[in-house]
Amino acid sequence: MSMPRLYLLDAYALIFRAYFAFARNPRVNSKGVDTSAVYGFMLALLDVLEKEKPSHIAVVFDIGGSQVREELFPAYKANRDETPEGIKVAVPYIHQLLEAMKIPALGVPGFEADDVIGTLAHKAESAGYEVYMMTPDKDFGQLVTEKVKILKPGRGGDPAEVLGVQEVCDRWGIQRVDQVIDMLGLMGDAVDNIPGIPSVGEKTAAKLLAEYDTMEGILAHAEEIKGKLGEKIREFADQGRLSKVLARILTDVPIDLDERDLLREDPDTDKLKTLLDELEFRSLQRRLLPSAPAAPNASASAAPGASGTPSSAAAPSTDGQMDLFGTALPALESLPGSDAMSTDHTYTLLDNVVAVQFFARKLAEQPAFCFDTETTSLDTLEAELVGIAFSYEAHTAYFVALPADRSEAMALLEPLRGPLENPSIEKVGHNLKYDYQVLLNYGIRVQGPLVDTMLMHYLVEPDQRHGMDDLAQKLLGYTPIPITSLIGPKGKNQKTMRDADPAAVAEYAGEDADITWRLRNTLQPLVEDTGVQSIYQTMEAPLISVLSDMEMAGVKVDSAGLAAFSEELGQDLTRLEAEVFELAGQTFNLGSPKQLGDVLFDGLQIGRGKVKKTKTGQYATGEEVLEGYVKEHPIVEKLLEWRQVGKLKSTYVDALPKLIHPKTGRIHTTFNQAVAATGRLSSTNPNLQNIPIRTERGRRVRNLFVARDSDHILLSADYSQIELRVIASMSQDPAMLEAFRSGEDIHAATAAKVFGVPLSEVSREQRSHAKTVNFGIIYGVSAFGLSNQTTLSRSEAKEVIDSYFATYPGIKKYIDDQVASARSKGYVETLLGRRRYLRDIDSRNQAVRGHSERNAINAPIQGTAADIVKLAMIKVHARMQKEGFQSPMILQVHDELVFDVQRSELDALKALVVEEMENAYPLAVPLVADTGVGATWLEAH
């Protein structure tokens, strides 16, 4: 039986396209009404109805824009011109025509049509539908799967084009459709005023993604990207992250529909004829009115009964979860061993001391239990507990509701302290680090083996999403209650859990605990079968408490110094602006690309007429373009400096004070365990990896991270060349092993061997080339790439690489063996057993295959280095606790650990840190940790 099809039309995209298609020769009826947009839209709609004969269809409209995106970025779509009058006139007619044709017209206030379409497509695909999104908007490529495709309208009478996974990847020059969001985050979207990262165009973005896989991967390696591009990426990293968030199409918009709401029905012919007469669409009357039978029923008919969110009041059939359209779904098969989850359940609300005491005694008897906190804030330092849900049996949960008064809440919490702090009882949760910190603020330190289903899935499928809702749908075939049903969409009017109905909170929280308990039981055999049980137990689980303590400790910044630096940068901007105006001979808006282009290329005649323009006909004024004219006129260098100073000021110097927590006076960054597929930690608010260090002004930012008071000093401990030591150990190359074991300068030793000169005669340039090769080999550097990064010609670069492999044949063998092993197994592993799956290692697409081959080479190296850093953190933290140190570990950046040390503990702690870091894991060459001490992070590093 063929799959049912759902067609979703992007209303405004099609309306605008139709309007401008008739811009030169608009259609105007005898009453003077411009009917161009209506007519063009109807042609597109009829094309679908006549050729595809859909059983299910909907036209999706924007209603009030995106509240979420506008909250995040007030300038979102702020650049758009006023809607043309012809479109304003058209929309009401289109609504009336759709109503007469009995074709559903949908929209959700506060969400864009893109998000509604994304949600419907996601739900419909899960229900067994094939989905076609009719839109000219290329951004929809991020939603495309094997069952969800774009139906791109044709031009000039050409037929519509179906864009599947391969077509989207070819269009963008990427390996996977999920990289569309990364592309948009990097290059921005002028139509929606999404800024992206300056100097990163489509080709550059595709090239970066081919090497680093995701935006997060690019930003994690930003220090390694050379030249102005690297500087821009580091400076505009936060803007890139924001742009990626803005560009992501939502797939979880709250929509209350079922399949029948999307069925195509018989039209109201009388009403339709009246409208077509008024619009004077005679040709369309001949196509629409002779006979307009309803389309045949879908091959998967709607099941009776309510659909959507599960509840104890109304449960659909237990032989399958009921999806958005009321269709019974089979168990999802993304991973083995998943079963559909029944909605029959018993969730009990506990709101008095006697009931909680009785429950706590029962909880203490369990060998393991799941818990999930409900709070008033995502900020763990501000969050007030609204309640805690517990589960230790499928379909059963208990919710302990806590009052706002803290002393009353503590009275209810006290009976639960024993089970929560019992080290012999296993604790299960999803994103346990958050719950751990919330309870720590209430004086409860959760102990026992920690089982975090988010981290378990991260180890099993590192490249996939790990959210609880995603896993519930994927592994349990179950759609959880959306939080927006309790507190509303994000924005100024969003409530907190404290404001929500207590019974609804108990149902929501109980479901979370119940689902997480079931996910643990589903994921546990997968963790064991994929061989990552050991790395979970010895590394990821113990790291939860380590990172929690680091986040709670926070780091102090010199707010007065930041304010002074901000004022200084403001003066620099004013001075640079004046110098630019003097060189230009006029004043203008430096932030306006149009005005800037006119001044540079028309007024000053830079480029002598051979100047690049954008698609809209404006002069291109991006960083890459302007750098090509630095030698032509001094104004260009001044302008670039003005931009760099402005970005440093806005992204770091002015942003950091806003992150200072009012309760502690420190910044509390968030360390993310389940983001980077290689196993590396990342951080947000702020992103510590991207704090600039390459320019003098940039280094001054790091200089404003300081010890908490005069009795403390910062200690930095940094692994020396850890990735090269890892590749030496993994490759077992004799020459590289000997260089490290004898304590030689590895880059100078490499240069001496590659260039055939004595070690004492290695020049600075030769060492620099060797360093580039040493690190570039990890990322599969080619002669072309090496040539671009050095002063070597391409032929010279090839000779250097050939000589390198002749010098270190073990590394060449390692590379070949890793690729072969990846082809054989479908994955590669770190020395400690962390896996990276490479599903495209045998792809027929050379670019896609090459990307996987590079990952096969570098993922084990990066991942092993990340694993060693994590082991060191755990061992250092454990010894610090055991020996009673009061100095907290506060930061982890790349291969570096930073401590806020009591001066009286400095010598002892420094010795402890070096000992544990250098003995964290037994490589074939020594691990070396370099330390530094200072009042500021820059001094210590």
C-alpha cells in the first residue's frame, strides 16, 4: 500500500513570488483591483491539485511573526520593506478562496509559517506520511528527509522541482541536510536580517563545514583557522550561534489538529463561483468548477478517538502511540529494542509531610530511582523548587509539590534527603547536572551512581539529538506533554511553573520522570552492546559532579576594568570613525553597506570599477572583499580596524558584565557534555573557547578574568601538545616516539628530519612549516591546504608532505589503517573506547566520503585528547575533595584547567594538579602539563 501524502504550502512565500512575477505586467480587473498575487498563487495551488491529487493539504500563513526570534534578536526581519499594497489586497481574497475550496488554511499566533510547516512535516512523517513542502525558500532544506521533500515551484511555465536529501546537499555543497542550519548560521540570511559571521559566504561556509562538520566544530577549532577568516570567526562566534538559533525551523509548535483537519473536501461551488467572477478569473473557473470531487481518502485512515498529548483521563489504544493526526504509530526503529509506550499511567501528587515521609521510606528501599526537578528558572542559582518527580517503575510516578516558602519547602524535602544522598542507591535523570545543582542550592548533595539518559544516548549516537522529547519519540514512540501547554510560549508573558496549575505540573513532571526511567531501561543494553559502558561509568557520569561544582564556583571578572576598557574602545571607535571620515572627505554611516560601498567604490574609485557586487546589486563590503583593497587606500585598513574594535566591544567587553550573577558577583559559564561529537567539552554564556587571544586588544579581555580576592591567585595547567602525543602513541611511529621521549622540540625535530638539516640549524620558517604539517596531518591537510597556510608553493607543499610521511611512516600507516577500519566497522574509537560513527564512509559522493575519511583520522585523536582531559579533571577533583582543598577548579578551555587558588594552598595544589594530569592516562610517551600563576588569567596562562 502506498504511503499517504501531505502537501504543505508556504502561503506568503508563494504570494510574494506570484506578485513579483507579474510586477512588469500586473493583472488588474475592471474595478482596478490588482489581482496579480491572487492569480499567481492560485496557479501554483492548482498545479498541485491537478498534478499531485493530494488527499491531505494545508496552506500555512504567518500570524504575527516569530515571538521567539524577535525576543532573541529584536532586529530579526527589521530590514524588510513595507508589504506591497497588491499583497495586502490579495491575502483576504486568498483566504476566502481557500475557504470556498475547503482547503485548510492554518497559522499559529507567535510562530512563523516555517515553524508550523516544520512541525506538521515532522509529525506527519512520524505518522507514516510522505510530505511535500511547496515553497521557493531554500531554508526549508534543513527539514528534508527521505520522507519529507521540498516541492519548489517552477519558473516561466517549467514544472515544479522535487528536492530530496541529495538535491539539497548538492545545492548547498554540504554532506548532510542538517548542515543547512550551520550554513545559515555562518553566512546569515539577508532576507530575514540574520547577521551570520562577516566574511563567511556560501562557499567559505561549505568549505569550513567540510572540514569541521558543524558550526560548533568550527568554533571549537577557531584558534586553528588562520588569517582574517579565523579572526572573524573568533570575534563573531556568539553572533554565529545566535544566527544558527534564528535560522533553525522549529518542529515543536503547539498545534491541536488531527488528520481529518487536513483532508481535502468538496468545494462550495456557489461561493467559489462568486469569488472567481468578482476577480474575473475566467480561465480558472473552467479548471475549478466543471467538477471538483474530493480526493480519495488517505491510505492510512484516521483512527477514532482523541489524539495528541497523553493524559490519565483519556488514553488512546495501547497498541500504538496516537500521533498528531490520530493515527496509531508502530514502534520507532531508529535504534534496536524500542517499544511503543502506553499512555496508561498512575501519577500521584504528594503535598503534605506525612505522605512525603511515607513515600521517602519506600524510596529508600529501592536499588535505583529516577528524579526530575521542576523549578521557576533555568538559572540554577535563581531557581526555586516547585517540586520533584520520582519514578522507579514504568508508568508510575510520584510528584512532591513544594510551597514557595523556603522553610516549608525544606520541611518536605528533609525526608527525601536520605534517599537522595544515599551513595548506594542509583540515581537516574536526564541532564542530571541541572537537577544536581538545584538540589545543591537546597543543601542536598545527590550521591550514588549517576545515570544520565542524555549522556547515555550521547555516547551511543553522538551525532544525534539527545533531548528527552526527541528520545521519547525515537525510542518509545511517545510524544510528551509540551512545556508550553503549562507556561505558554517564550516571551515576556510566559509564566513559571509556580504559576501553573498544580495538577498539570504533577502530570507533566510525573511524565518526565516516568519517561526518563523507561529511557534508562531502553538505553542500558544499547550502552553495553556498543561498548561504551566503561567510558560512561569512568568518565561521563563522574564528570557531572565535577562540572556542577565548577559552574557553581564561577569566575570573577574585573567589572571596573571592563568598564574602563569599554570606554577606551569607545574612544578608539570615535577616533577611527573620524579618521575614516577625513580620508573619505565626507561623513556617512559606517555600518551601512550601501553607503560604505558608494563612498569606497564610487567616491574614492577604489577597485577601478572592477568591484564585486551582491545579488541585490549593492557593492560587496565584507571583510574578505575589503582586505583585497588594503594596499589601494589607507581608508580600508582604518575601516577594518573600526569593525574589529566594535565587535570586540559588543561581543565581549560590553557583554561580559551582563553575565555577572547578582548573587555571587561572578560569571557562571555552562559546560556542555553532550554537544561535541568528538567528546570535547563546550561552554556557553560565555563561550570560553572563543575569548580572543591573538590580538593585543583581544588578550586584554582574558586579562580581565581575575582571582576572586587578594587572598586568591589563578593557577593555569595546560597540556603540552597533547594531540601530537596521542597520535605518536596511536601510530607507534618510532621517530615521533623517540622525539617525545627524549624531550625534543617536536616541531624543530620534525623540521630537521623533513628538510634534512641539523636540529641546531632549523630556521624559524622551517619550524613554522613543520608545525603546520604536524597539526594539519590530523585534519587530513592536502598540498593545496598546506600551500594556503604557508609561504610554500603547492609543489613545495607536496614535497614537504611526502617527506613528512617518509620521516614518520607510522603516521601514514595509522591514517590508512583508520580509514580502512572505519570502512569495515562503520565507526572509529578513541583509546578509551569512545565511538564516532561514520555512516558516509562509503558514500559515492567524493566530498561526503572525504569528510568521513578525515573524521576517521582525527576523531580518535581529538577524542582521546578530550577523554584524557576529562579523566584529569575527575582525578584532580577527587583528590582535592579527599585532601580537603578549598580552592575550586573554575574553567576548562581546550587542554587547559584553571583554578582559583587560596595562596596558602598554591604549592600543594600545583603539585597535585601536575601529578594527576601527567598520570591521567598511560600513553606511550610522557604527558606534560605546564603551569602558570597570576592575578589574571592572561598572566597565569
